[in-house]
Amino acid sequence: MGCVALCRLDEVVEGQARGFDPQGQGTDSLFVLRHGGQVRAYRNRCPHLQVALEYRKDRFLSADGQWVICYAHGARFRPEDGTCVHGPCRGQALQALEHQQVDGWLLLPLAQLER
Ligand code: FES
């Protein structure tokens, strides 16, 4: 299993996030964001109850873009490393996903989603 191209890198805008469903499951299994200029990718699964975080398409962040939010119970995660700093799963973390940046594209190795 190889890599999938998620989007162009310049489509991931500072302070915003985007969800992706690379396996065609009908729900976004991962999301990417840009924070402090750096692109990060995380599995879309809250460590509290293993549910999706967003309340509607692509709404993974707080209104000011400074935190990842799980809208089920309001857990707050640091965008730079996925650590929960507030909420029922405090001290746990989102699963960070490896990704690659090639020729202006954001690529993600699919095998890590099988785990
Ligand atoms: S399921 Fe995410 S905070 Fe409860």
C-alpha cells in the first residue's frame, strides 16, 4: 500500500484544518492543519471515546484557530503535537500521522491508517 495525495500544500491555510477520507469510508478518518507555518496530520479520533472530533465538515479547530477541539465534550488539544491540555482525556494525545511534502503536494502513507 502506497501513499495518497491529500491536497496541494497551499490549500492547507494557517489556522485552519481540513478533513480527508482517503479510504472512502464515508467519514473523514484524518485531518490536517497548519499551525505556526507547519503542517500536521492527525487521525480523526478522540482519545476520550474514540469518536470523530469535528462538529461539521472541516471544523476541527477553535474559532481563533489556536486549538484542536473535540466537539463531543470540549476537549482541547495542542495543534503542534496533539496533546490534550483540557477535558476528559487530558494528558492523552491525538495520533499523529506521518506525511510527506513532495513538489507542493501533501502525501500520506496509507498503511498507518490500518493500525
Ligand atoms: S469524545 Fe472527545 S472529549 Fe469526549
